[in-house]
Amino acid sequence: MAFLMGIDIGSVTSKGIVTGGKSEIYHIIASGSNYRVAAEKLREELLAKAGLQPEDIVFTAVTGHGTDTIPFGNQSFSDMRCCARGINRLFPRVRTVIDIQGQSSQVIRVGEEGRVLNFAVSEKCASGSGRFLEIIANVLRVKLEDIGELSLKSKNPVVFTTGCAVFGESEAISRVAEGIPKEDILAGVHKSIADKMAALIDKVGQEQECAVSGGGALDVGLVKAIEDNLGVSLQVPDRPQMVNALGAAVMAEEVHTEEH
């Protein structure tokens, strides 16, 4: 049996998947400051979880940060290609995917078989990424995993006037001092990010069906804000943060099949 591995080294977390057995084996760890160390630790723990040895893996595809420093990768691929392939494996009819990562976001137009047709990437500022959510969660002293449900209770979302994460943090602090409810601040943050995603979609063109991936897709409040903004129902993977790792495994499968 041919076992394949997909590795995605993210700015916040590193994800891995082994395919080829009776079921897919997933694993996720914190990336830390050394991406090579994170990759090696991820592989070790993923293999242990799958009950496999390094020699059992016939091909490993890697994506994300520092891929050129990962000694065990057979081939590296862009996170954009891996995202498109991963979404296509999960939702073959999806043609537009919004990928909300820890430090950036991107919108990808996906063709049949998961080919990238067009794309747009957020600016370097973290205000359109998961990092902005983390900053605001810290300001409000709310657990990151709780902000989505809390934001859905909002009755009067705050309007954020800045597109910068640093100034957005200052705005949030000011709103707290004014006594604005946390849920209204969070709903305002979600709307701000949703507006940025809509602007990216305007650049590539929206085509149904649509999906959302990346760690940001774990935030139900953000997903709803994007849905309301675009007027669509988004497909959300069961493990949205694992999509790029899955896509890397799909790429590994394609290359290994071509070579054999």
C-alpha cells in the first residue's frame, strides 16, 4: 500500500496528513519560530499517530513557509495550488475559495480538477487575517475559540474606520473604554474582514459554489459575516485549517501516480 504525506507549514500552526490507508490521518502542532524544527516534529508525531515508519511514505509534498529547508520533502508546491487542490478534493463543485490564514488571506478562482484560474492576495497588513482576530480577542480578554459564537449575539455592530490591524487594535480599546459590548466589537471586526474578502473577490470574480478555508473558517461569526456580505452560503470543511495539507497530499498523489 502506498502511503503519501502532505505537510503545510503555516505561520501559526503546522499541519500534516497521511493518505493511502483505510482512513486519512491528520495532525496539527504550533509552528513556533523555527519552521524546519516544526516540520520535523510534525512528521515524527504524524508518523507515530499513523503507526508508520519514515520509509513507509513513498512521497511527501510540502507547502507553506520554509519549504526549502525541509529535508524530507520530495517536492514543494505553493499554498495557493494546494488550497485549490484540497478544496477540489472536498467540494468538487466549488469555484471560488476564500482562504483565511494566520497572517494573510487569499481568494482563488478554481477550475475543474482543482486548477488555479485566478487569485488575489490580501495586503501585508494583518487586518484581513486570523491575526487580527487574535489581537482583538486579546484586547477583549475573550478566548479565540469563543469569539464567533459571541459575535452572533451582537445587536449593533461597531463600524471600524481603519484598515490597519494596529489602528484597529486601538479602535477596539477605545470602544471598550466607551462601554461598547464585546459582541458588538467582535461583529464589527468580522464585518471589516468580510469587507476585505469581498474586495478580493471583486478582483478575481465570484463564481458559485463558494467555500472558505484556513483557520479563520473555524470562526462561525466570521463565516456568517462573509456570507451576509456576499449573499451566498459558504461550504465549510470539517477541518478547514487542514485544506492546504490535504492539497499537498493530493499533489503528492498526482506526482507519484505520474512517476509510476
